Amino acid sequence: MTYSTLITADALGRQRDDSWVLLDCRFELTDIEAGHRDYLTGHLEGAHYAHLDRDLSGPIEPGVTGRHPLPDSMRFRTLVASWGITPDTQVVAYDQGHGAFAARAWWLLRYHGHAKVAVLNGGLAAAREAGLPLSKAVPVRATGTYPNADPLVRATVADDILGSLAEGTAPALVDARANERYRGLVEPLDPVAGHIPTARNRHFQANLDDSGRFRPADDLRADFLAFGLPEKQVHYCGSGVTAAHNLLAMEAAGLSGASLYPGSWSEWITDPSRPVESEG
């Protein structure tokens, strides 16, 4: 069986074999080495560590990019191969629980044409509950380059959004940040508060139930269809990370075709000529 959206800890424990690759994506925005430290103290057996800043993002260009620009494609495909991933490999990404950082890895792999990638529903917390074995051993890396492949997901750039706003044909923009950041009442990470004009708010945490697992597909489907047809939606957040969580939730609900604006808010505000709306 192939997993391309979510996988439960029980299914992972039953069906995983030696060909599967696990990616530990734990991360803290306020302490960028915390995730790696936690990985070294114990991770799912055989998992490689994927660092948000170093592995799942490219270099920041001040005044040009957001906080987590997409990595160079060749560099990323070489990294993917070093994790032992081939086009036939089942990949499972996980983080501490909410799935936001794992969703970034999920989206990036799909952006590079890899279909067999899923996020562990409930993350490491769910794995521990299921009794999956942990290890401190760091797996040996391979060599090679993952083959170039067509993207399985869509990406949108700032100029496309700006042009559509000027023409009055803007897509259904969906902001995945917390409501107070969307409204511009607080901004703990970026120098400008607010949101892109016409955007509506859908905090990524709304995809989860009280246990930290994704809500039922029918509920997610109804929520996201309220924004219009999937192919008309463009999702963004602060830096292109948590918006991928919304896209994962949509795919899990059977809604394909929505686009990610990878640069997101932190890139949008690098150009002061781009319009901003704020209640602050």
C-alpha cells in the first residue's frame, strides 16, 4: 500500500519495511537547534534528521526572500538521495506532533515529483503512544542524486498575486497564521504586521483535533470548500511552512489542486510597494 497524505502510527508499525525512509523534522522557530538536539536524544528507529533551515530551505537573501525560501533543486535532490530515497521509496515525515514542519518536507518532496510521501498523523507523540521503537543511532547516508521529475503540487510567486490584485482577479488567498497575526494585531517574527489584501484566515491548527491529529476528512473538506474550488486557492503563511499543513489537510480530504505561495508574508513585505492590510 502507498501512503501519500497521512499515515497512522499503528499502520507505520505494521507495514514499515527496510525500504521505507523516515524523516524527523522536529524544529522550534525560537531555538533552531532544539529539534536536532531532541533527535540525538531519541528518534524513530532509522530516521534521518531534516533541519528546516539547513535542509528544507535555501539561503535567505535580505530584502529579496522570505525567512524560508525554497532550497536549490539540485542541492535538495542530492540531499534526498543521501537519505536513501528513490522514486519508489515510501517516505514518512514526522515532527513533535502538529505536523507543520513535517508538512513542509511532504510538500517539498511532492514539489520535486515524489509521490510516495506521507506525514505521521500525531507525530512522535502518536508514535510513542503506539510503542514504536526509538533509537539514538544516526543512519549512514548514501550518495547520488534524486532524478529530476515534474512537480506534483503547484507553487505561486509574488508577481502573479500582485498582478491579479491589480486586475481584480485575485485567487482565493488563504492565510494559515494565527488570527491575531493575520489581523496585524501582533507580529512576533516579521517587521511588518498584517496580511495580503483579499486574503482570508484559516489557522493551520484548525486542521487538528484535541489530540493533535488531523480532523476527519469530511470536516476538512467542508471547511476548505468554503474558500472556493481548490484550484482557485493560494495558501500562504509567515514563511511557506505552516501553509503546507493546509495543503496536506486538503489532500487528505480529497481536495487537490490548491497552490502554495512559498515566499509567503515574510517575502511579500520585502517590497514596500506591495499592498498590505492591517487592523493594527
